[in-house]
Amino acid sequence: MNGERAPEEQQLPQLVMRRDSLSDLPDIVLPAGYRLRHFEPGDDMHWERLVELSFGWTRSFAEQIGGNAYFRAERVLFICCGDIPAATATAWHEPKWGEACGYLHMVGVHPDHGGKGLGYAASLAALRQMREDGRRHAVLETDDFRLPAIKIYKKLNFNPVYEHDNHPKRWEQVYRKLGLHLEERGE
């Protein structure tokens, strides 16, 4: 399935997940041949390509990230194979979540590099950057059908938050598809 939301899902609010603390993040471990770096001039096209391949739609880096007052090069992370970006994640901030909260944004992996833990590593790098920025916890928004991503977020200790009346039922369905048990309600 491409990254497009199904018509019935386009009307649904995104699911929300939260990691309560950024103080206990593990070290980043990358596969051999990969390295972590920040955004560099000219990376716009790499980011746009990773987003297109990961989400199935095109976004302008300048409109989505680069033109925002919150943009800083160190907040847009890439995992590269050699010199070519293979994965990305952004340590963002959404004011609605408060100053202490980071926002994990635009996590994407090139399909040729899938299955190597790069989504996990890129997300972890973004969380570590949030901590350096003084954030104490993190949230993210995702879609019901992004099951591989949700598995990664669970591995990173994100848990569901119920922001909408339909979230409990939707989270139950997601957890069932993943073979997990929804043990407690988020807040």
C-alpha cells in the first residue's frame, strides 16, 4: 500500500502517540556502511524523494520544513548509505503540545534500505535531538494503516494517547492487527 490515506481515513483525525520521557534514550546503532548526519545545503531534494517514496505523496521541503521558523539543520536527520540519504526523521515542535514536548515528524525510509532498522535509528536520532533542544517528552501523529511505523514507535516506548472519541476503538483495531494487547488507556 502506498502512503495515501484511504478515503474513509482522510476524514479521521490522526492517531496520537506519546513518549513520556526523553531522559532514558538508548544509543543509536547503525548497520555497517551507514552513518548519521544533519541536513546540509542541497538536501531538499533528498528529503523530498524520501518523503515521496515513504508516504506516496510529494511535499516541498521549503513549504513543509525549511520555510518554518522552527527549522534548524540539526533537527532534520538523515541516515546515509555512503553519501546518499536512505532515511530521515525530523525533531520538530508543534506549539499545541507545549514547550516541553518535541514532535517526531516525517520519518521515512527509502524502500531499497527497508528492514535494516533505519526507521528506528532515524526516529531515535530525532528523539535525542529533541532532548538536546531541552524537550522532556515527545509526541507523534500517525495513521491507522502505518503498522510497521507503529511497531517502531512502540519499540521506542511511545504509547497511544486518546485525543478523539474514535481513538480507543481505532487503537484496539491497530493493536489487534499487530498482535499486541492494549493494556491501558492513554490520556
